[in-house]
Amino acid sequence: MKNRFKLKLSDILVTTVVALVFGVIYKLWGPLYYAIKPLGMHLEQLIYGMWFIAATVAFLLIRKPGVGLLAEIAAASGEFFMGSEWGLAVLLSGVAQGLAAELVFAAVGYRKYSVSVAVAAAAAATVGSLLLDSLQGYIGDLALWNLSLLIVFRLTGAVIIAGWMAHWLVSALEDTGVAELVRPVGTATVDPD
């Protein structure tokens, strides 16, 4: 049973490949974020959850300790090396968001793969990102109503994108049989809840 949770080289490689795909998506997501930002009312926060999806997809796919954190750091690194608008700050974001999501996976003993776990991990990544943003100081000056709007929109986007959408994506991969190529034989599919 203990070996079930031990990371193999193939787990690390698959996690890294998945993360690098999301790193490209993260890089392409930046211009969309900035295109929505001028609309105001923090509407851009509704798509912020895309930056949390690597952790949830990697965990739901690989199902081992550490892959959520590894995926977020690798995706952030990929985004950084492609010339991220945010520079080195994306690496800190990857650590904060990945660690927060990983805490949720640890809380369920790395044994539950449901949509509720993905949603909880997305919410935790949101908290991690907000803590980092508050340490960097840019959200501390917002009026309470404005900060509340930012938090609600970021959380909503995270739940939809990094929670439900991540679960749907891995379920779709399972339907094609691709997920079985990276999991031990006999491992169950994602939980439908």
C-alpha cells in the first residue's frame, strides 16, 4: 500500500508534460486577462482560475502526493521561460497555489478524486493566491466592496475552471482510455460526485 503513493519517474515525467502544456496555456491566458481587465469590476478575476488548473488536473490524473505542487511549479516555470508578463512572480504564485491545493489533496489522504475535492483544491489555490497578493501589497488598498468583488469573482472562476472543468477534462481523458496509460492497473476512475 505504501508503494502506491511513491512517485516513479514516469509519474514525474507525465506530471511535468501536463504542467508544461498548461504553462503554454498560462502564457496565452495573460493577454486574455489583460483584454478583459479594462471592462472593470474585476471581471478578469472570473478567468483567473485557469492559473490553478495544473494542480487539480495533475492530481486527478496521477493521484499521488506532491504532483499538484510539482505541476503548479512546473507550469509556472514554463510560463516564466516563455516570457511571462509577471516575471519571477509567477514562480512564487506557482508555489503558493500548488501548496494550497496540495493541502486539500493531503487532507483527503490522496484517496478521493471527486469534483468536490477538485473544487476544494481550486478554492484553496484561490486562498493561496490571495495571500500572496496581499503580501505583495496590491490588494490591500482596495475598498471592502471592491476587495469582496475581487475575491468572489476569483473564487467563482477557480471553482468553475480549476474545479469542475479540471474534473470534466480528466473524466474525458478516462473515457478515451488515456488516463489508464499513466495509472496503475485497477485504479478507479474519478469519482462522479
